[in-house]
Amino acid sequence: MATTVCKRLEGMNRREFLGGTASALLLGLGGSLLTPARALAQKKYVVGVLNTGTTSIYSTIINQLHLDAKYGGDLEFKLFDNINAQFTQFFLGKTDISGAFGAISGAIGRLEGRPVQYISPNMQQQTCLIARADAPYKRMEDLIGKNVGWFGLPSEASAGLLMVAQIKGIDAETKFRLRKVTAPLSAALVEKGELDAGLAIEVSLSKLLATGKYKVVGNPFLKDWQEITGNTLMQVGGIGAREDMIKNARPAIISFLKARDEAWELFTKDIKGNLQKDWLRKALGLNTEKEVEIAAERLPRTFVWKWGPKGEQEMEFYLKKAVQLGILKKFPDGLLNPISA
């Protein structure tokens, strides 16, 4: 056929060629000569993360080192100040992936009929209760009857408070005088004395401790959970995706997880060295060397981004305990869908 086409072209003058045959040939080639960019274009996926917590670490590293492009992806990180706003946007389909997806918050959404699934762990529950440095409180039990700031459900930090208190024999909702506040307001009200204690999350917790004005009351929730239950996994923020994306764009999810995994691997190899880099310090709001030192000391216990041999089993235990304690109405069937890069 190629020979026939060439002979026909040889018999045409320039006007005849430009008048129709050239256009027909270009269109007949499927537009590959006209629109190479369109053929190579790929969807940009939006990932919701917080700009006040540790999820901003891996998103900053991915952006700085262009790890999404390295693994064939195109990501846009949408920053949220408020965790509940991040959940709402994800539940409504305004973001494709939740980069700060808690098991409890995800379960609540799933039980409400949202087609969302928990696909990967990310970070351990690093939440603590803080009080003024001169306050007499040493244990969680010392706060019974006191004003305690929390973020309310579906915040995973607040769920952690309820669950750890319950396994210690304390009904937090009746024994503490809980006041719903935002994370920054919690610390400010503690300093003013309007709250006796309040929840604090990393990396703002390290910044607060660096001031010398605050102390941690009792243990971090993760330590109590591990010692009392024997389970190592207590997630505060994982990765969530919608069922339609898992079904129709699984390669994009794998690409994102590969970039996320490399970001954490790079960061955890030298946490203090990475925290001293100007671009990461700026993203986390670490302004002094003391803040960096405290964060470098506290953060190594935070990151668990691989499922591991017992990961799914421990997540099921965590959710079943939430049902047992009345935090969840029932077990969220179909929530857990482990995916690894």
C-alpha cells in the first residue's frame, strides 16, 4: 500500500497536495503528528495533606525531589489547616487521595456510605497530652475532673485519647471535662490556664516543648497502647483512596506509594540532618536549633509506612477495640484494602 500512496503523491502538484491530501494524511495518522502532547498527557492526582503535622514531611520531600515524576506520576498536594476539612474534601471526591487518612475517621466515613478504603499505614499515633510545665499533673489519671482540650471526632488524635483512656479504665467523655478546640488554640489555652491539659501533635509538639513552657502528661498514647495491648501498630494517619480510583487507576496509586516510600526512607536515614535543611525546616516551621533537636529525638518512633506481616491483623484489632469501646457503631467491613508499592 505504501508504494501505491507514493505513486499517487508523485503525480500531484503542490496545490493539489495542500488542498486535501496532506490534511487527510495527517488526520489519518490518528493525530500523532498533530497532538503528541495530548497522547502523552496524564491525569494530575490531588493528594490532601495537613500543613500542621508530619504529613507535610513526605509531601515536601516528594515535591522538592520530584519523586512523583521519577515514578511516572503527576501529583498535586493540597494543604489543609484543619484535619476535618481534609476528610470532608476527600469524602466528597474533591481530592483523589487522602494523605492523612486515619483508621477511625475513615471507618466513620465508610459506615456513612462513603466508598473509601484504607490502603496503607503512614504514621504512628504520636499524640500526647500537654500541660503547663509548672502544673502538678504527672499521669492521665491526674486529669480526672479537669478541663482537657481535644479536637473532637473524627480526629484520630481525639480517638486515640478515648481509646487509651478506656484501656486504662477511664471514660474520658465523662471523667474529663472535654472542650473542643483546634490544635493551636489547645496549647494557647493551656498556657493561659483556661485548660488544665490539651492534646498536642507533632511537629508542633516538639516546638511547644522547646519553649520550656509545657510538659507531657503521662506517656505518649502509642507507648501506653503498645504496653497494655501488646500490639505495635496504632495509626494516626495513613493513606486513603476512593474505590473507583483503586479500580480504575491502580497504577497511579502504586506510583504515589513508591514516591511516598522513598520520601520516608530518605528522611528516616538521617532525621536530624534532613530537619536542618532550610526547605524542610521552613515547611515544618522549625525556627531554632533546639526545636530541631527535640523533633529529631521524638520523631524516629513515628513513621511506619509498611504493612508488615501483622499489619492488617493489628489494624483489625484497633478497629474492633474502637467498636468495643463505643467509638464506632460497628466494624467497617471493606475499609481495609492493603496495597503496597
